[in-house]
Amino acid sequence: MITVETLARLTNMTTTELTQAFEQAGYKDESFLTARFVGITNAWQFCYSVQYEDEDEGLIANKVFVTYNPAHNTITAEY
């Protein structure tokens, strides 16, 4: 079961928290400028719309998918 506190955390993550979740997944150079929760996927991932600055391409908009592992109480994220 996902508690109300965990659900609130997973649907209101800050850009810093998303960056930390990316680091947990092995990404080291990600830093988001904006993040907005947009919904839950059919695979129970929490989806965020994010923006970040790319050195070559400028401002990029993308989606980030957050996975919660209740057995280990961990959060990871990926594109």
C-alpha cells in the first residue's frame, strides 16, 4: 500500500528531489529547471513534465518517470 504521505511526496517532487532520484538511478549530470506532476502511467510510474538546459540544444522539455519501490522505500527516475 502507498500511504497518503508517500503519495503526496511522489506527486509533489521538487526539481532537487527529481535530480536526486536520477542520481539514484545512475545519472550524474542531470539538473532540472522546472518540474510539474502530470499523472500516473498504466505501469504505476509517476510522470513529470520537466525542462532542463542542454549545452548544444538549449532549453529542452521532456518527461520523467518516477518509480517507487515500497520494499526498499526508494525512489528512482528515468526518461
